[in-house]
Amino acid sequence: MNKPRVVLGMSGGVDSSVAGYLLKQQGYDVVGVTMKVWPQDCISRAEDKCCGPSAIADARGVAHSLGIPHYVVDESEQFEKLVIDYFAAEYQAGRTPNPCVMCNEKLKFGNLWAKAHALGAEFIATGHYAIIEHHADHAVLRKGRDPRKDQSYFLFSLRQKQLQRALCPLGEMSKPQIREIARTLGLKVADKVDSQEICFVPGNDYKAFLKTHFADNEKQFHPGSIYDKNGNFLAKHDGIEMFTIGQRKGLPGGSPKPLYVIDVDPATSSVIVGDAEDLVCDEFEVNNVNWLESAPLHDPREISVKIRYAHPGAGATLFPGENGAARIRLHEPQRAITPGQAAVFYDGDRVLGGGWICRQQAAVAA
């Protein structure tokens, strides 16, 4: 007996392509959907991206090879509002955004559900390297089996209802296995290079992207001053949007030690710099915590926390707070804990939840 219908998000890459094959092998009725997230001028801005015209053509070709229907849905307006505007606003607020998390929550497992429901689908599937276990009344998110490709970090903000209707068929597999399956199937995307960039930022130059975005939306950068940690004026800058915690480039010279951005204060448009050791801390706070447990945590708990996607994880004690807040006390200090980035909580390979790192008040007032 065939399993239920599933809408598969197809980016034109090898991962989502093989995900379609695996779902068919498991008996699902698969419908491929590619989200068009750029307006009509995307050819000049996203030709080689997962949302560009060539990606749509690749996804359509793979769907034909697999014998599954394929649709393109226009989410450009919502992508602009929910992802790109968020991306720009976070930099204006002195934070460093994580657009992939927002895209997953708001679009891939959010808005796309209405399209999936209209197509009679019970699940949405993607090519993420993560494991989702389905139980009678809840779902559990776990790390992907291949630690080099695990993408559970990017799914922490999904709500239980989203997780319960999500499928990630690649979670138990490694990238070489995926490429080998694609070669065996004769898919032309078998050796397609993985994108290492934010899909809507050409050349991975977010500063150039912000200049264009602000100009198009009549928004302004926030210029101000650069100070050392003792409050001494060092130089002017053209906008706090150009700086993120841990950054070295674009800072004034003449210091006996390398300087790093240690704080960005949107209230005064100030950038605070210090030494490498000033980037290290052992405690931070998060807000807007999303718990994937059946009930939010109330008591302190020993966890492992990832403070950014490429972070290996660090032991910590989690102290749940009120109104979606929590405090994380690290067992060993970590470097460059960056406001705006996600801190994701793990118990072994199980994702407990996560939140957004808050800005801590600077040690010195500019």
C-alpha cells in the first residue's frame, strides 16, 4: 500500500533530488515543488543560486527523470518580507542574522504548507541532513548521522506541528552516498557543487547586497564611531551594518595587538573593539526560545550548545527563564558569541530547542 502524498522542496541540487528518489522507494506519493523566491530580475542576481532559473530547470529535469510531477510556486513577495527584510533589519539592529533558519521556519515548513495541503499532501520533505522521528503524538529532531553534514541546527525553530509533518530522508546518510545514488540513477546533478553562500547574496558579499537593498527601499546605513574598550575614540565608520562580532577587517590600524569587533551598539551607532581575549566569554542569554520537548524546560539542565552552525558544540548548563528567555553558562569559555545568531540546545544527538543570542551590554559606554 502506498504511503501518503508528500510535497518535496526541490532546489535543483543533488540532496533534494536524491531525497525524491528515496521517498519514492519508501512508497510515498511524491510531488516536487520549487519555490521561486526572486522577482523577475533574478537572472542577474541569482542565476547560479538554489533559487535561480537554472536551479528551477535542474529540479524540473530531475522530477521528470524520477517520474514525479513538478510545480513552481512564486514566493518572491513573502521571501522579500520574511527573509530579506529580516536579514537587513538584523544588521541595522547591530545583530548578525541567520536567514536559513528563518527561511525554513517561515517558508519551507511554513507558507509552503498551504500549497502542500492544496495538493492533498500530508507531509513536506526536504534534503536536509537531519533525522526526524515520528511518534504517536510528537516528533523528535536529531542530528544527521554524518557529523560533517548535520543540519539539525537550521531546523531548531520549527514548531511541533511543523516537525510532525516534516520528512528528512537523508538523515541517516552521508554526502558520498547521496552522490553515488545520483550517479547510479544517471542524474545530471550528481556532481553539482554545493552552494556555500547565502542564496540571495551574490558573491557572498553581504555588504554590497545591503547597499543595493537599502537603496531600493530608501533605507540608510547608520554611521558612527569606533571606540576601544576603554571608551577612547579611534575612528569614524560608515555604518554599524558593516560590522559583526569577531571581525578584524575594516578596523583602524596602529594598535600593538590585532583589533577585533567585540560589540556593536545600535543605540549610539558605536562599534567597540578590543583584543582577542575580549571575545571570549562563559555566559550569555537567549530569547524567543523554541522548545521541541513536549513541554518547556523549567529546571536547570546539562546540555551541549552550538552557538553557530559550524561550531562543534560545547558543554553548558541551561537555566530557563521567563517569557521565552534562557541563560547559558558554558563549562568552558567560547569565542565570538554573536547576537542574532541561533544557540541550539542538544541532549546527545537530540535537539531540545534553541533561541536567539542576545546582545550583552558593553563593558564601556561610548
